Amino acid sequence: MYLKRAIFLDRDGVLIKALRYKKKPYSIRKFKDIKILKNAKESLSLVREKFLLIMITNQPDVSRKKIKKKTVIRINKFLKKKLGLHDVYVCYHDNMDLCECRKPKPGMILKAQKKWKINLRRSYLIGDRNIDIQAGVNAGCKNFFINYNYNENLPKKKNCIYIKTLSEAITKIK
């Protein structure tokens, strides 16, 4: 039986500052570039007792040879500890790999559901890109979209609630 509730969190743009180039977001490539977003730690502490906090992140730059896997692991371990996350799931594949874990597919969410016995209908996903929201929709979660006005397709408003910050999403979830 699936009883637990979770908040699935994208990494770059939701928990930490994403790099931007020509109004498009990119993942950080160096440990020293980690900039945890304002109020992230405090906001998550408000819901940690009632929700599993699970980071799900696409990191295709590993397969594209732009960052070493050990660097991504180091960044994610740091964030898990610093933010008090319960778990972290990473897809290292590129678009051409046709894996089941790469967002917008729900593979990482479904893997977490199985491990932690999560009720997805009572869970949330918070993302800053359409592929995040699609992963949440595909898994059956309720979704929050942090709109940074990136130069890319936006999710349909019927699939999510548009917000400005992680703190706003947490306040609505509480």
C-alpha cells in the first residue's frame, strides 16, 4: 500500500541557481558554482516531517562529456546533506539514449515511488521547465511551475500551478 507523500524537486532552478545563456537554463558544471536559492533550506524544513523530499535531476552533460559523473555526485551529496533531502535520483542520459528515467518520462519518480511506497496522487513536483512538469503529469503528481521566463515552451496551465519561488510552492502545499 502506498501511504507516504513526497515532494519531488528539480535541482537546477528549483534548489540551486541555474546558469543562464540567451534566456535558457543550464546545469552548473563546477562544485564552486553551487548557489542554493534563497529560503530553500528554510522552506523545505517546514514540510520535511510530513513529506519525503526527493530531488530528481537530468544531468545529460555527463554523457556529453561536459562534466564528470563524480562531480555531479559530489554536488548532489552536498545538496542532500545541506538541504536535508531524503533521496536523490539522477538521469545521466542524453536525449538520444531513449531511457525511461530522463524527464519528461516519469522513471525517476516511479523508482522513488517503489522504494519509498509513495502515493503519487497525494504528492507534488516542483520544477522550472516544461519537462519537469510533464514528468509530474506522467507520474500523476500535482505540479508547481516556477516561471523564470526561459526562452522555451511553457507547460499548459491545466497541468500545473504557476508560481514565482520554491517558498511560494511550499506555502501552498502546507
